[in-house]
Amino acid sequence: MDYLAAFAISGSGMAVEKLRLDVTAVNLANANSSKSADGTLFRPLRVVSGMRADPRFEAAMAAWGVQLGGAQVQDVRPTDTPPRQVLEPGNPDADARGFVSYPGINPVSEMTNLITAVRSYEANVVALNAAKVMAQKALEIGGSR
């Protein structure tokens, strides 16, 4: 069995979830920022991920008719979420009506994304550790002869 393929698959999943965690942290950090240094409004970001094909693993699994691979980030793109308008007439960023535009970031959904990313990362760590234990046991069996 090719344990390196299992390690690579779990590693790719951990990399995707780490980026998802980083993007969520950026969104939460900018939730209450009205303008950036260049005067534009921050747009919430989302990670778009997909399957990464691993030829070694695909060849091994093709014997059983299964097509699997790791994960990869396809893109990190801003969302089209409309900004939220807050009445703050004294704010220097307020428009003529007294409203300030803030990014359309929902802290509850961002925290849900954060929890999901952490749990998915943990699941990939468990899979990696299981493959590591299997490899160690195989070495112990082979070394006992």
C-alpha cells in the first residue's frame, strides 16, 4: 500500500482547511471596517475548493473502480454580498443621508465556517494519524521476521 498517497491526501485537505480558516479570520477582522486605505469597501472572501487528482492513488483505486484524490484550492474570490448600511451621522465615512457602509459579513455564518474548517482539519489529522499507525504496524510486522 502506498502510504505516501494517504499522507498527501490528508495533507492537501489540511492545507485547504487552513486557508479556509485564514480567510474566515480576515472576514471577521474586517467586519466593522468602513473603508480601506484606498477608499474601497472590503468585500467578504470565500474559498472555492475542489478535488485534486493524484495519479498514484487513482491508479491504485482504479482496480476497485473508485476515483478519488486530494483537495485543492481553486480560487479565493470576493462574494457579491451587499454592504450593510448603518446610520451613523457623525462618522466621517457617512454619506449624505448619514449612513455608513460596512462589509456584508454575517459573524454567525463566519463562525459556522470557522467551526466547520476546524472540524474538517481535525478529521484530516485523524486520517493522517491512522495511515501513520498502519504504516508503523506494517513495519513492525515486517521487522519481526
